[in-house]
Amino acid sequence: MDGVNEEFKPQRKILIATDGSEASEKAADFGIETLRSGGAKVYAVYVIDTGSYGPVTADDKRSKKIERLEGIGNKATSYIEEKAKAAGLEAESAVLSGKPAEEIVNFADEQKVDMIIVGSLGKGGIKRFMLGSVSEKVVRRAKIPVLVVRKHKGEKPHRQILIATDGSKITEKAVDCGIEIAKLNGSKVYAAYVIDTTSCDPNLMDEDWAQKIYEQFEKTGYGAVSYAVEKAKAAGLEAESVMLRGNPAEQIVDFAEKQKVGMIVVGSLGKSGSEQFSIGSISAKVLRNASVPVLVVRDIYEFVEVFHRCQKSPEVLAPQ
């Protein structure tokens, strides 16, 4: 890593997607509270799903149905905008039309947003923000970190954050991103690696071969958590390494619940490692089962390139 991310701030601009439900309001509250001290600009975005209600033509654009949805969108984004401004952040609202996941990701790209926050659906609003639908599509498509607040009981993430790593380059990026958020909130960092014992089960392969695989996983794991702990301590944070064994998603979720962490950070895998954090696998299972918000850092190589440019031109990162 060569220390290039020591000053890296992945939260200069954040997009908070809302559907007007109580659940998405709580997601917005969590996101604003988590990132407020970073001085981020907030974009509050609501998408009228034209795929569910048919094309919006010039003739029916002002129909009662569309008008009602625009009203919901304006109210939902206003809530976030007001909350953000009350927290001392710059904020802007946008009510869009189209396919929700595509519009959210496209808007994020256009505005050069650094992080997307989405929540799951409450009883009100349009049933589009349930995990496995829009939220997961956004995670899959976005090139930037996505914070999914699927369940939120109102706790702040300030005390403890769990960063799951597999030792790959991409999860190193997730480590950096998680540490930056921990720095904003003075959180204790748990750096966790899970040895997937199903991949080295002596009942399914030669015992000696299974032992060699296990030892390799163990070596990789110690290196991965040591890297994360060292980075966290260098940032002035309390940090602890954790080596777990078993089903990776289950172990991550169970540890988070036992330790009462406020956020889980996971990354997707590079070409090295065991491919256990690819979206659709462990990360998706953690998203679906965690009782706390989950930050998925799928691929932030673009952020590193931006940071290098900003070292030469600091104004690039200044809020617009």
C-alpha cells in the first residue's frame, strides 16, 4: 500500500437513497451521524420506479399517481436534506425517474459521489428497497463503497467496527475505508479473518492435503489481520485481531452480534485468496443476515487514483 491512503477520505460526497419509509429514514439518520464529522456533502435521492408504473409520458406525467409519487419523493428527500443541514452538512435533493438501481448508480457516477447509503423497506413507500432487489443491485453495480442499513435499532457505530478481511488487495482497500470511518467516530476496530473449514475438511480430501490448506489459510489470515490492526493503531485507534473458524458468513455475523459492533465492513475479493468475499457469496449472506449496517467496499481502486491526483491538486476533494 506504501502509505498512500493515510489521508484518504472516502466520504467527501455521499448519496443517501430513500423510498420515504421509516426504515430508509433510519438509514439516513445512521449515515449522517456516522459521517457528519467528515464534512461530507449529502445528496438525497428518491427514484420513481417507472418499471412498476409504466412509462412516464408527457400526457400522463402529471397524473395523480405520478404526482403522488413525486410528493412522496419530495417529502422523503426533504427529510434527509433537513437532517443533513442540521448536522452542519451541505445537502441537495433529487427526485429521479427510471429503474431505481440504475438511476442511483448513474447519479452517483455523474456527481462523483464517494459512498452510497441505502436502507431496507418499511411498511410505507414503494416496495423496491428490500435487500435482494434494489439494494443488492446497487452493491453489485456501484464502483464505490455502499453502506446497506438493512436493520437498525438506533445505536451509533461509534464504539466498535468489525472489518472482515481475506488478505486480498481489494479487501485491503476495505480495511482502509473502514479505518477512515472508525477514525471519524473514535471506534475500536476488530479485524477478522475466517478460516473456511469447509474448504479444508479432512473428511472430503486427503488429510495431509487438508492440513496444508488449513495452514495456508491460517498464515494468510494472520497476515491479513495484522495488516489491519497495524493500520488501525497507526491511525490512533484501539484494535484487536480475530481469527475465526467455520462458515465465514455465519462467523462474521455471530461475532458482530456477540461483540455488539455497530457496523460490519466487508470487501469483495481480488484474484488472490479464497474468493470468499465476492458479492453473491459471503458478502451477500452477511448483508442478508447481519443485524447491523454493513459497508461493502466492492472495488475502490478509482478512489486511490483520485487520491493520487488530489495530492497534487487538493481542491479536487473540496466539497462542491
